[in-house]
Amino acid sequence: MSIWMFVIGFFIFFVYVIFLVWNIVYNGNKQQEENYPDIDKNTDIVDMDGIGNQGRVPIYTYKKKKKF
């Protein structure tokens, strides 16, 4: 068996893996766009249930007053 057989086999396998990964990523993104077209990246992910901010911890940071 020649070394060229392994080189060509590795090349075919490498191309197959590249197209496999591309297909998984492309179809995953396409499926997400088709199934959830109204969800943007700017949407509040925490409030996906739609009941509001009940039970959420506020983001406000309170500044302590300096004592003189």
C-alpha cells in the first residue's frame, strides 16, 4: 500500500468533516430563523415566560453616602 492512498483518504475525510460541520451550523441557524422569527437578540431572555419581572433581582446599584 502506498502512502498516497492514505494521503488521498485523509483529504477526502477532511473535506467530508468540513462539509459536515458547515451543514450542521447552517441548518441550525436556518431552523432557528424559521421557528423563532420574532425573537431578536435584543429580547430579554430572562423574561421569556411573559409574566414580567416578578421575583427578579433589580440591577440597580446603590451608592453609599460618604460620612464626614
